[in-house]
Amino acid sequence: MAVQTIAWHGRDPGYVRMIEQTLLPGDARLLEVRNVQDMVDAIYRLAVRGAPAIGVAAAYGVLLGVQDEGERAPDELVALVNETADELAAARPTAVNLFWALDRMRARAERDRAAGADSPAILEGLFEEAGAIAEEDAGQCERMGEIGAELVADGMTVLTHCNAGALATAGIGTALAPIYAAKRQGKNVAVFADETRPLLQGARLTAWELMQAGVDVTLITDNMAARVMYEGKVDMVFVGSDRIARNGDVCNKIGTYGVAVLAKQHGIPFYVVAPLSTFDPSVATGADIPIEERPAEEITEGFGKRTAPEGVRVYNPAFDVTPAELVTGIVTEVGVIEHPNTERVEEALRRGGRL
Ligand code: MRU
């Protein structure tokens, strides 16, 4: 593994160490996060980003908020877990892994309290739960890699959008996992990485991470995707997701929908790679998924250089929704959901114990 994106360290008190992703690729600096407010800030600023990594960060964020509170009564400790989780939940609205991980932490505290645990034991349980969230994520990445690699033949070229690699998870990534797995199997795989306007996760993160891992990567701007497809240079698309609706509609980084439409036009398979923790059974279709809007400055003066007139009106949605009908398949840790629809998504969720 080229990079360890996020990890918990120590117990006295413990803290979180993560790669400060806003500084990549120029500076691979580590950031130490020691309190809840700084974790909320790290998630909002995209110092840590990517749906599964945000989930892990949120679970660790709960630990930061309660680790020194073992003297409290169990009821008070559980109330503090819930307050801390509420604070963390406000960091970003779209990636459902954030809420999923926080719900796991809340449920664990409540379950242990109800079973009669004292506060130190409740804290122990929370450490165990956060560790399990990170470990399970890494395992799911491996599994999705193995399953997804079966779709990748020797010599193929994959196009990807945003960063759904190791930097977005606690393991080898989602969309990039099949590429790493295929490479491990000795297959030659090349990647076109979309730059991903406006925050350039493709250029800054995917290109960097794939180069670190020795993968053959070519960077293109987002508006070149149609051209490389037209030129017959793309065999398949792999993207990640921030939230998948019950009917298989896929929410991911802004621009993903356009890539899916282009893939359909050119007869190129469009695969989403995402763990079951990214599915949200409570939303029936993609129309119900909250889409984060980010500051105008990300577009008008991204990375410090003004590129639009002062005062111009800006619309900056950070995500879009790709309708299920454009999705060839969703690679999960329990298998591929081919041509997703409500019935098939529900069947996979049931198999994975999420329904
Ligand atoms: O705004 P970001 O960088 O958090 O957006 C990330 C994405 O859209 C990823 O594609 C998605 O979270 C999948 S990560 C495995």
C-alpha cells in the first residue's frame, strides 16, 4: 500500500493522523487532529475526503470527543456521544458513510449502556467499533478489488473521475481497487484520470496516488473525456460513489453524470465501485439525496488565482446523480449488482445484512 490515509494513534490521549490532502501533490504532509472541532474542519476543508474515509474520520472524531470522559455516568457519556456525533454530522451533507459510521458509534454506546456497561467499558466498546469501521473498510476495498479485477482484461484502459482510491478510504480504494488488484495479478492496466473541476481531486490526488503505485496514468481535463472516448482509447469507466439510492441511482463527484452519458454514447461499460456502507436504503431515488453546495471561491479563485470577474453569480454543486439506467453495474463487497434497480439493490443489501 502506497499511502495510509488516516489512522488512530495512542490512548493517552489518542489522536488522529491523516494525510493533509489539500496540500497534495506538492506536499505529502501529515496532519494531527486532536479535537472534534478540528475534525469537523478537516472534513469540511477536504483535508480528509472520499466517502469511506469520511466515515472513518467521523468514527475517530467521536473518540476524540469522548475519550477523556470515562468519569462521567454512563447516561451522560452516551448523551455526549450523541452530541459529538451531531456536531460531526454537520461537516458535510452528501456522503452517507459519514452518517452510517456515526450511527454505528451511537448504537454501540447505547447497546453497551443498555447491557449495563460502566463508562470505561463503554469507551472500550467505542474504540473497538471505530477500529472495526476502519478495518472493515480496508477489507471491503480488497474484496471489491478482487471482484472488480475480474472485469478488467490485460491491456485495458480505464477512465476514472475524482479520487476513489486509497486516499478516499482506509484501504486500497473503491474505483481504483480493481486497478490495483488487476496490476497485482500481472495485468497491464492504463488509466485516464479526469482532472475533476473545481477542486482537481483527479489531478492532485488520483494522478499522484497512481504514480506512487507505479500505475500507467494519463491526466486529462474533464472536457477531454468525450474526445478520448471518441478516439476509442477507453475500454471501461470505474467511479466511486458518495451515496447510492435504493433504486440504484448513484450520487458521486460533480461531472460523473456527464461521464456516464458519454460512456453510453460510446458503448463503454460504466461501473460504480462502492461498499454497502455507501448505500442509503432510506432514499428511494437519487432525487432525494442532498447535494452539497460549496463556496463560489472554489470556482472563481481556486488555488488562489482569480479566474472569473469579481461579483459574478456562481453555482457550485459538489455532486451529481447518475440515473441507474446508465450504470452497467455496481461492484460491492458482496458481488456485482448488474444493471441496478430497486429489486437488485435490495437483494444485495439483504445479502450484506444491511436490510
Ligand atoms: O468531495 P470529495 O473529494 O469528498 O468527493 C469524493 C468523491 O466524489 C468520490 O468519488 C467518492 O467519495 C467515492 S470515494 C471512494
